[in-house]
Amino acid sequence: MEAEERFDSLFAWYGKKYHVDAAWLKAQAICESNLDPDAVSPVGAVGLTQFMLRTWEEVAAALWHRPTLRTNPEKAIEAQAYYMAGLGKLFEGDRLKSTAAYNCGQGRLNSVLNQWGANWREMIPKETRDYLTRIEAQYARLIKAEG
């Protein structure tokens, strides 16, 4: 098995469970941490799916009713799928808006949407614009590889 494939069954399982595209989840995790469960960002996001502590605690309380390590790959992927499903509901199924909110926060994205409407993508922080572009490229690569 290739290193990039080691979590595929988890992405598939939790993508199906929460009705989120597994390839999109994987592309997102590649861009977040390069699939490294021990990754730590300069701003303190941790794990495979790079959750900040406060968001992680909220998701962990909803899913498991107890604290869980952000470095646990299975828990991280389940939390990612659950959180993306919730964002999908908030943003009416718009995967790009949901993913932008995952990166820059719901409040910030809502502020941009309220101010700029259809031009939201050009007005979000550059880091988030770049993040979306990287995920779209990874997703296209993954879909192409699936054949």
C-alpha cells in the first residue's frame, strides 16, 4: 500500500456515514497536513485534519461526549467528515463555501458573504483562496487516479 492510501478506508467509511465526498475529504487532509497525524501548524492546529483546540472540543463533545486526541487519525477523519457535513448544511450544500469556512471560520466567511455576495471567493483571505485552489487540484488528481 502506498503511504497516501493508508487512510483511504477511513475517508470512504466516514464520507459515506456523513454524506461527504471521500475524495474531497482526502484532498482536504492532504492540503491540511500531508496526511501526517502528528502535524502541528504554526497557529496551533493539530493532526491529520488540522483542528484548532476549541473546534475540536466542540466536535468531540458532539460525537463522543468526551475529549479525544486530535492526533488519532480515525477520530480526526470522523470529526472532519462530521464537521464538513454540518458546514454543508449551513452553506446549503456548497462544498467550496463549506471548505472555506473550515479554513477561515464560519464567522469570517459569513461576514465576507454578507458584504461581497457572489464575489466572496475573491474577497476571502488569500490563505483561504490558496487553500481552496490546492484542494481543487488535489481532488482533480485523486479523481483522475481513480480512473
